[in-house]
Amino acid sequence: MGSAVEYYDFFIFGTAAALIFPHIFFPDGDNAALVMSLATFGFAYIARPIGAVILGHLGDRLGRQRILMFTLVLMGISTFVIGCLPTFAQIGWFAPILLVLCRLMQGLSAAGEQAGASSMTLEHAPDDRRSFFTSWTLSGTQGGQILAALIFLPVTLIPDEDPFKYEWAWRIPFWLSAVVVVVTFYIRRTLQEPPAFEEAKAHGDIAKIPLFDLMRYHWRDVLRVILCAFIAAVSTVFGNLALAYGKEVGLAESLTLWLVVVANVFALGTQPLFATLADRIGRKPVFIYGAISSAVFMPFYMLSMSGDNMVLTFALAVLTFSCGYAAANAVWPSFYGEMFSARVRFSGLAIGTQIGFLLAGFAPSIVAGLGGVQQGGWVVISIFTAVVCLIVTLAALTARETKDVPTATLGIKVIAG
């Protein structure tokens, strides 16, 4: 539930950055405005490594539950404030500055959310089902993306000529997040600290400065996670950049959002299956399959968006995201988390993923700047995706398989060595 709320807020910004913000927070509304708007989406990813160091330290020192409460409240406040911001027409360049500040707060929050949720879930899960259990934190993320797209659909149905669309309608999805945040706050406050953390605390095995231990014993794992986390760029290209590309090649805004919704709905079903498979055959083969298949399927999906066969486009959207990327997405919480001991798991997950996610944050603006949001831009998008997935695959191949390692001894061999 917490991940769904956090990433509803996070993805609602991405949708608005592709479809709304170029028209209200920047001058002209041309391609330069689109690139700048997509860059504001990426600014959260600048804040995420900073938040990862701070929240990772506190999560390993004070506990997972307290940090998860903090991230929920911070995300809720910053999202609500975005819905209240004045536009460029009202205050000029101060409007995008305020937008970036709010986005930075969202980034700080997201830095601790997935690492905290994944660490807590992994440490509560049975040894032989860690991948399955942790995959549900990412199912929450997919649920947030589905909700964000569905809530934004009515906004896209309003004609561009109607001033209500750009004056008030786009604000409503941001304001609605406050309701769900309150509900989830009361659910999340009942979370219990995982046994691994409580045992470490009871034995005085809490790291005084987790970052020092992390860099001393796990620096290779941190680097490996950073490179593997590049896979998240597939998600932002699929879920954010493709909205702008689809509009450019003639698809209705509402249709591009439905592509995201349908693909994510199917992912809710495939991710637990991929995670179950990873518990049986290992994390590495499933994760690597997700990376390679994303690179293979993406060109066909993007090319189909400029065609007339919408059934084929929806099928390829499901194939690319739900049957390709979803494999890596389902497995990474266990794959990355099992590289670290309980002393530094929160910090290792947070710092490694958030630095790696920087590429995901700026992927839409980078690809747009390279000509990806133009006629024929599917070539640029496909090449970018292929290069990213190649780096991810090579990094994953260097990891050791941990599916049969007991939770209590995860990361211990690294320290002993």
C-alpha cells in the first residue's frame, strides 16, 4: 500500500511532465519546453542519492518502519503542494523553480521508500520465498502507476482549447493523493521491525556509521547494483517518454495512457510468477532475461505506435513491459538486497539503486533531446534501450547467486573475505 501511494505520487508527476507541464510551466510549449519539462521529472533522481545516504543511514541505525513513515508523509505533502503551484503565466520562471523544489522533495522521499520496503519485506520473508515476497513491493509500485494513469485519463479527455484543462483539471490528481496518504499512514504505522534487524539490535550489531561499513566491505556490490539499476530506464522510457512519442505520431493522449494501464495490469500478474521462478532457478537468469527481452521487444512496440493496428500495439506493450521488463522488475529487490548484510542492507539498497536510477530519471529528457520524440524517433529509443540493457546484463553476470543462502548469513561471506 505504501509503495502504491508513493509511486502514484511519483508517476502522476511523470504523466503531467509529458502532457501538461510544457504548456503551463515553460514558455512557448515547443520541443524545448518538452525537454525542460521532462528534465524536471529527472530532478527527483538528483535528490534520490542524497536521500539514500541520509535515509539509508537512519534506516540501518533506527529501523525500517520509522523511515517508511517519514517517506510517506514527505511524498504526500510535496505532491499536494505541486497541485497548488502558480503557472509560468502568473509568476514567470519562479514557477518551474518551485516545481523543481517540490520534485526534489519527492525524490528524497522515494529514495527511502523502495529500499526500506524491500529490506523490511526480505527480512520478514521465508528463506526459500524471498524473491516472491519482495516482488510485492514492486507490485505496489505498478499499482501506483496504474492508479496515476487512470486518475489522469479524464484530464486528457478535455480538449486542449478548454482553459479548464490547463488551469484547474490537472491539479485534481495531485490533490487526490492526500486522501490515500492518510489511509495508508494508518495502515503503515502497524508495521513491525523485521527479526533480522531486531536481532542485530539486541546483539549490539548495529553499524555506527553504515556508510563506512558499506564502502569497506560491499563497495563492489554497490557498484554492481548501480549498473544493474540502469534497467529502470526501460520503465521511464515506456511509461513517460512513450506518452510524448505516441502523441507525436498521432495517438490520442488517452490511448497512450491506456497502453501504460493495460501493460501494468498484466505486470501485476506476471511479476509474482517471475519472482516465483527466481526462487526456483535463481535471481540471475530471470533478471538477465528481463534485461535482454526489454531490448529485443522495445523496437517493435515503438514502431507499432505509428501504425494503424492498435490491437498489435497493445499486445506489444504487454509483451515489452509485462513479459519482458517485469521479469527484472520483480526480481531486483531480492537480487540486490541479498548482496548485503542486515547491518548495511538499507544503505546498500538505497545508495546503489538511487545512483543507478539517475539514468532512469533523465532518460526521457536525454532521448527527447536526441530526437526520440519525433517521427522516426523509435530508432533512437530502441538504440538507447539496447545499450542500457547490455550494460545491465554484463553487470548482472558478475553477481553471485544467492537464492540458497539463508537470510541470516546474507552478505556475511563478503565481510569474512
